[in-house]
Amino acid sequence: MPALGSRAGYRDMKLFIDGLGDAVLGDRLRIAVGGRGAFRRFKDVLACDECAWRRYHRFCDERQRGRARAWLAEEGYCPRLPVLRRTVGP
């Protein structure tokens, strides 16, 4: 999978903030992502809220899996469901 640089990670931070539902934390994070050092400031703000920290990492993990799936599909890979085999009982 080709490297996407920091754009995808920055977009993930912005999307997370938009879906957060906590106005106070959202405002602090919006300020944190402005300018150089955005990733460090964002993580520093999140570190103060363990629940939001875990939620952000679950969100990012899913976004990364989605990007990987999209890349695999573009490369022609397509998932197959496992074949269920019937077993003959006694």
C-alpha cells in the first residue's frame, strides 16, 4: 500500500472532532490541530480524556482498515467468504 503521508491522519483527526459530540473537547481539539505541531497537540489534549483517547484510536484503526480495503480493491483483490462445509452427523 502506498504511503499517504500525513494527510490521511490529519483528515481522520478532523473527522473525529466533527463526530465527537462533546463541544468543549471538540473546541479544544479544533484549536490543537491548527498549524505546525498539530498531531502532538491533538494527542496531548486527548491524553487528558482516556475515554476519548480510546475512542479516537478505535476510529483511526477502522479508518486505516478502510483505506487498506480500498487499496486492495483498486489492486483487484476481492474478499471471499469462507466456504462452509456441512459435516455429516451420526
